[in-house]
Amino acid sequence: MLRELAQTLVDLIFDWGYIGIFLLMAVESSFVPFPSEIVLIPAGYLASKGDMSVAEIMGSALCGSLLGAFVNYYLALTLGRKMLKRYGKYFFIKESALDKMDEFFAKHGHISTFTGRLIPGIRQLISIPAGLAKMNVVEFSLYTSLGAGIWAFVLTMLGYFIGQNQELIDAYLKEITIVVLVLLVLLISWYAYYQKNKKAK
């Protein structure tokens, strides 16, 4: 039922072209759970038929993703931080925990934001701790763009090359997700090793 509703929404907004992609990706990147697969894979297929441009799809998707990420970031920065300071003690969240989060994101916000944007189920949420921790806006924008851009490109190319075959899409999407997760584990492991050696010197 949810997938049919989402598909109806996609069909409706695709009538708006690139603005539709921008709006859907903004929704997907905010706190609303909406799968980017059902936006960008069909867009990639339309590009393979010459009905859309890959470059403009990527531009629309990236701008939409940034908008949604900034919604989460600024809500967490303004409302979320105030609420945690006022009511956090009732949930055993001390202000010192916020200070530690600030310190963590000051040192590791770039790798956390980048990798978070590539992990299913987390990519929409990583902007919230970044906002709570007052992560540098320029760094947040850069690493959000990198992570969101890579994922958008993967989905668009998937639609471009095998957009008509749903079974292949399902299979490749699972494989790609596993490969991405493995690469992220390796990247995070290397980063932790690098930071450890850096402290030891």
C-alpha cells in the first residue's frame, strides 16, 4: 500500500520534471521516511530514453538532498538543542553529553556525515546529530553533498542501465548496498587506525 502510494506520488510529481525530483529528494532527505530509489531509478530510466538529462537529474537530486538535510540540521540546531538542554535531564541526557557531542563532531563530523549519508536508514538522520553538535556548516554541506551525490549517482545509473528490469534492480541494489557497507566499514576502520596513530605520535 505504501509503495503504491509512493509510486502515485512519483508519477504525479514527475509531471513537474526536475522540480519534482528536487521536491521528492528534499522530502527523502528530511525526517520523512521516503525511499530515494523510487525517485532516481525511474529518473535514470527516463534519461536512458532521452527524456531527461543525467546531469540535470543529479543537480536536482543533490540540491533537493541538501535542502532536506538543512531542514533537519537547523531544526536540531535551534529547537532540538534547546529542548535537550531544558528537558534532557528527564531522559538522563546531561548537558555534558552535548558538550561531548560537540567535541566529537568537531573532530570527526566530516567522516560521520559522509559515511552516514551512504547508510540506509541513517542517511536521513545523520543531519540531526550534526545540527545538535553545531557542526561547521561549510563542512556539513561539503560532506553531505559528497555522500548524497555518490548515492544519487548510483541509483540514477542503476535506472539508466537496467531500469526496465525490476528483478535485476532489486538484486543489484542489494549487492550495491552490501558493497557500500563493506567499503564504509573499511573506511571507518582505516580512519580509526589513522586517528590512533596520529594520537600516538
